[in-house]
Amino acid sequence: MNYQETVILKESREYKAAEALTDSINSMSWNPKKFGLAVSMQHRTLQQSLMKSFVAILHVMASDDYGYDDRNRGAHEAAKKIVESGFLDDIYLPFI
């Protein structure tokens, strides 16, 4: 991603949403299971859109040019295994 693309991305609502989520996660008291349960209480269409975003995150994190070090190596390797398995190829998540 070049500088101009980075500037545009940082101004997007997607970037702001990612920052809000990571700010929430950046706590020792974050509970992933509670987050999952909270998502399950949201509107069904939004759950579908969120899952589509999770799939996109996996593809980005699995990319060979994704920047990682020891702090996020496990996430990169897990994403890579999931993507390379082909499992995501058959997933259909329409906006309904």
C-alpha cells in the first residue's frame, strides 16, 4: 500500500472501526467469548457482514506481504493455514 492509499484508508470509517475494536481488545479484561455472545445478539444482517469482514481479515493476515513479527506470528500462521486449506473458498455470505 502506498502513502496516498494509507492516508485515504486512515480517513475511512473502516479504519476508525478497526481502531475502536482494537482499543477495546487492548485490555487484560477483554473476553473473546463475551464478544462472540454480544455479536450473536446483533441484527442478523450485521452478523453476516461482520463474518464477511472476519473472512477478509483472514485473507489480509495470511498474505505473504503482511507485516508480522513474533507478536503476531501466530495470527499470521493461523490465517495462512485457514486460507490455504481452501475452506474459505466455499463460503457464501450475501448481504440480505
